[in-house]
Amino acid sequence: MTRNGFDYTPPPFEDPYRSWPANRPMSYIDVLIPIDEQQIARGLYLTEDHRGARQQPPNPGFDKLDEAGRRRYSAMAGTCSPLPGSYEYEFPQASLDLAWKLEKTLANILATSDVLRDMATSKYPACMAAAGYPVKDRKQLAEHVRGKHFEGIEAAAELNAAYEAEVAAARADALCRKDSYPLAMRLIAPVLPEFEKEHSTKIAEVEAHWSNIRDKAKRARAELTW
């Protein structure tokens, strides 16, 4: 971009794994998502996604241009950007395989109990409806909150208000799952050590792979010149 006459400000480095695994519960099964103040404070993970989409890093070289200049700038940025596939991207496939196996194992255990049935049929929907949320599961809750509080907002104050609504919804969700969550955890607790033992070799392989990725990322950040 500099060689082509543009005052270019590179965007700040964004670590895609900065909140991993803090924002990833052990399972995607609703009844197993942790209930604690830390999880509630993160809401339904809508605000962070929305903030990233709405707020762009400052770029004085672009901002000072007129409309025609901005079009030339954007066209040149597209030319200068690395082509897809020209840079390395790593993710251990074994990690996905293990997550799928664990998810299937947990689902099979819970399917033989009353936990999922009670959550899906009457208990959770009725509790959430009483709190003002006409939803049957957490996916519908996220869609409800997104549609009611996040559509069309631009200002930071609006985003803050949406975040408060998101946390309120997460708090209602936690209250409506407070009995099912500990029961579900007691049901799966005996199986987790068995799963870990059975897949110990693959788990060690995944941990080593992630450790290597973190080391490579650390070296790459140290080599950045901007």
C-alpha cells in the first residue's frame, strides 16, 4: 500500500483464540452450559460479535481521503491483501473429532434420563415465558435478544444497552436451568474420567498440536514490524 502511494495503517492484531476456551462450554447441549456469574456476565456472546462487526480500527490514511480516494484505496487494498491459501492456517482435526465424540457420549447419557425431556417440553419454556422470553431453548433465546435489541444499533450507548439486555436474558436462562444443570452434571460426571482415559493418546496429541500452534503464533507476533 505504501509503495502505491497510500498512507496505510495496518489493523491491530486480533487473536482469534483469545477467549478460548473461556467462552466455549464443555458442550453445546443447553443443559450443560455452566451456570455461574462469570458465564452470566458474558451474556449470550452476542455483544462481542456485534462489537467486532460494527467497530473498525482507526485508519487515518483512509479517513482523510475524499470519496473517490477511498474507492481507489479500497481497490488497492484488495490487490495488496494476501490471496486465500497464501498463508498458513492450522487447526487440529483431532480436536474436532474428540469434541464430536464427547458431544455424542454426553447426549446419549442424557437421552436416557428425564433431564432433556423436561427441559424441552414444559419446564424451561414455561419458566422463560414467565420471565418475558417466549423461547424453548437457548438458541431461540439468542435469536430473540438479537432481534429485539441488536438490530440496527450503531452508537456505543445503544450497544451498552443491548449488552445489559443480553446479560438479563442470560440471568433468566440460568435461573430456569438451575435445577437441571447440577442434575445433568451428576449424570455425566462418572463418564468423563472414562472418556479421558479411553482417548488419552489422542488428547495428548491434540494438546501438543495446540501448544505448537501457540508457540508459532508467539514467534510470528514477535516478528511483526508494524
